[in-house]
Amino acid sequence: ATTAPRIPSTRLALHHFDSSYSLHLGELWPSVRAGLLCEQKYGALLNNFSELDHVTQELELLNATDFISEALQKAQQSQQGAAAREAGRGSQEGGTVIQAEAMTKAETSPPFRASISPKIKCYTFPRGDITRFHPARPDTLGLLGYYLMDAASLLPVLALDVQRDDLVLDLCAAPGGKTLALLQTGLCCSCCVPAGHLAANDVSISRTKRLHQILHSYVLKEVREAVSVTSYDGRDWQDMEGGTFHKVLVDVPCTTDRHSAMEEHNNIFHRMRTKERQMLPMLQLQLLMAGILATKPGGDVVYSTCSLSPLQNECVVERAVEIAETQFNISVRVEDLSHFRTLFQDTFSFFSGCRLGELVLPHLTANFGPMYFCKLHRM
């Protein structure tokens, strides 16, 4: 008897995506699908621990710009313009009080009400420009000047709004891009009193080795030594250090849609991994619950995936909020992140149909993502 030919995992993934995402994304799906199947776009996360002067000059000569500072400058100009127009109307009406109120309102409205760390800098090429960045070179201390990553992966870190004296947990840290971004904020810097702390955990020992390599290539020794790297099962974290962190990042294992559509190696749509894939939402829920329980009252959790699936995104968040309330008597508020859509609309293509959180869609002119992120505040 002849055996049926093995269907490639990538084809199985695409078949699954076509049937589910065409319903979820509707008429957007064909363009998102095309983006998934084309080369991913990268950003260059600047390494503040390295000698940066020549690095920024080189990147700017390539016509790359820091999308974060650019977005903040545009937002500030827009708000100042709005304030000036309001003030002009106030002066025409003869109301100096109205004028002052208009200026104050513009200065405190989103996106400035939510803090975006200006210390995190990431250079990207303009929309439609598919130029690649060269690999980073080491400086005189042996530290690399930038880290190449999907620029959308920085959005969960920016949403977390880490302060220098925070106690921070990166629950699923490997391979280390988001961990490195967290450290760019000045967290764990010895010059800060009291100094913050970062616990970087990943269940995979082999992936944790990759995390150690990244820290060694990018981070000063005294800062590296202030980072705790562990390989625990993240689902058990609350049993070890419950209610101790100001900020927790929960970047969970997921279907990694872009990888699943393009690469056979380590593809979760392989027939031998069907059960593992089906159990992903349960694993994601358990990890998010562990993150919520590890957070101090008044602290924040950011949940993120690189999947387009609402079953792995909004549904997990909704269930976690419900369980926190009913089983643990913990009130959790889902934060509004719509200002991210306004701030970064020139760099990313956002999906406007998320019930909770924000979703970056792959698009041929801005081929970042997918990246889902949602911020939760423990009351």
C-alpha cells in the first residue's frame, strides 16, 4: 500500500489561516496574506549601552528614521497646533480663561497622557522601502550598536511604560529582543537610586542560552549582573513570587503566524504537533493568569502574541479578566491603547476591529507584524 504524500506544514498553516482569518479580517485578509508570504520588514533597535554617535549617523545616511521619536514629535506639533487654534478662538471671544483651558486640555490629552519612553529608539525605513539593514558591528567595548527585530515587537514594551525603579518580570523572555528593549529604558542602571530590577524567565533552557548570548553582546557587565535569568515554567511563577512586580510582560508562545506560513522548521502546524497547537489558548491563559498574579496591586501587565487569531488574543484576555475576578477576587481593568494607533499610523498598519487591545497587520508597504498587545491594570 502506498502512503499518502505528506502535506507541508506551511500549506496546512495557510489552509487554516484562509478558513479562519478570511472570516475574522474580511476584505483585509488578501493583503494581510500577501504580507505574511513576503519578506518581513525589520527595525534597528538602538543599543544605548554602546557608542552610538557613529551608529545613528550611519542609519540616518541610509534614510532610516527613529519611528518612535518621529511619532512623538508629530503628535506634539499636532497638539500644539490644536492648542493654538483653541487659544485663538478663546482670544477672539475675549476669554483668557478659555485660552488657558484649551492649552492645558491639548497638553494632557492622549497620547501624552500615556507615557512613551523616549529612551527606546528604533530606526526603520519609510513605508514601501524594502532596504535591509546591515548586521551591527561591535564598538570598542565589543558591544553591538543595534539589534534587528520586527519593529512592531517594541509596541508591547512601549505600552508597559517601564520606569527606572520598577521591578519588572519578562515571563517568556527568550530569545531576548523585548528583554533588551526593556533594558534600554535605564532599568537596572546602577546610577538610579533605588535601582529597578528585571527578572527574565523562559521555560526553554536552550532559548535561555540565546537570551544570555544577547545580553552578553549588547549589555554592560554591571547591568547584566542586575538581570535575573531563570528557566522556570512561567505558569508556576505566582507560587514563587506572587504580587511582587510593578510591571509584567507576558509575550506568550503562539502560532507565530508568519513563521508558520513560511518555514517548515519548528512549525507548530506539523501533524505531530496538532495537540500542542490546540492547547495553545489554554497555555496562554495560564501564563497570563500567572502574570496577573505576579503583579502588585496597582501594577500593569502587557499580554502579547505574534498571531492574528482572536482565540489567542482577545478571547484569552477576556477569560483571564473573568477568572481573576471570580476565582481570585482580583479586579483587572483593560486599558485603552487606541492612542498607539494614532501615534504610529505612519509606521504600522493597525486593525481597527479589535474588541480589546491593538493588532498590527502585515502589509506589503509596511511589512511588520502580526503583533497583538493588550494592557491590563491590576486594581
